[in-house]
Amino acid sequence: MIADRMLWVAADDKTIVEHGDVLAAILLAGPGRSIPDTEVKKFGLVYSAGRVSQATPEPPKEPEVKEQPKPEDKQREKPADKAIKKPATKRRSKRRS
């Protein structure tokens, strides 16, 4: 496949970007240069409408999650509050003038 413009590999090593993109990290091919077949397969490049572009892969399907019944609460009712409330024992001292 022949590149029609400067194509760069982004830093994530998965995306192809054009010249001038801030994500560009490694030059893949310049205009008129051939792109190795291994790179074409790796990045999923396609040639359409006179331009080389990266094919958008289908998002992976999420596996269906079967809803499981919620288990019964082991504790039927809340226990009584065992905390003992104490009266305040701290006294204020008188101010000396």
C-alpha cells in the first residue's frame, strides 16, 4: 500500500494520525512511500476514496450477564443499640480576672 500523505503512529502504538497531530510519535510513511504489509495488518489500514485510513474496528460485544437473585439478608432485624450515653462530666472553669 502506498501512502498518500505523511502518516504517523500515535504514542499508544494503536492509532494512525496525520502530520501535525499532537499525538504523532513515530513516522510510519511519507507521501508516495510504501507501507509494509505487516503494518497494514497491524493497524487495519484500508485504501478508500484515494486515501489511506484506519478501519474502525467493531466494538467487542459485551457478554450477557444473567441477573442472579439477591440472597436473603442473614440478619432479620437490626440489633438494639448497645451504646451507653454518659452525661457530660467536663466542667467549665471560672475565669480569673
